[in-house]
Amino acid sequence: MGNGILSGMLIAGYLAMINMITFVLYGIDKRKAVKNQWRIRESTLLLLAAAGGAVGAWLGMKVFHHKTKHRKFIILVPVFAVIWIFLLAEWLRVWK
């Protein structure tokens, strides 16, 4: 297995995992918000999006109707998604 294929599999696995975790945490935070319980810090939710979980964050915002009125989420989550799409496109260009 070539280095490009192996690194591609690792990147894909990482992105799948971080997006699943981020999506689930947005759902948990929404449920906790409704029940007036302990919450996940906004900085943690945004950090997960920045670390590659932007698609999971965006889906969590849409599915759970969570953080949809917070300007920093409305702006930053799509920005992080665009950055990751650009990074992936560059990685694919280099390894093709």
C-alpha cells in the first residue's frame, strides 16, 4: 500500500470520526440546553469544528436546531468547512 493511499485512509478515518463525534456532541448539548443542565462549552464545539468536524457541526446545527442564532457559529462553522475542503483539495492535488 502506497504512502498516499495509507495517508488518505488515515485522513478519511480521522475526518469521519471527528465529524461523528462533533455531530453527537451538538445533539447532547442541545438536549442539555433544553433540560437546563450542564453544557458543553461553546469553545469546545467550535474547536471540534475547526479540527475537522465542521460538517458534523453544520449537520448538528441543522438537525438539532442548535446554535443557529449565534453569529460566531453561523460564520465560523462554514468558514472551517471551506478551509477543510481547500486542504483536502490541495492534499488530493499533491497525491494524485
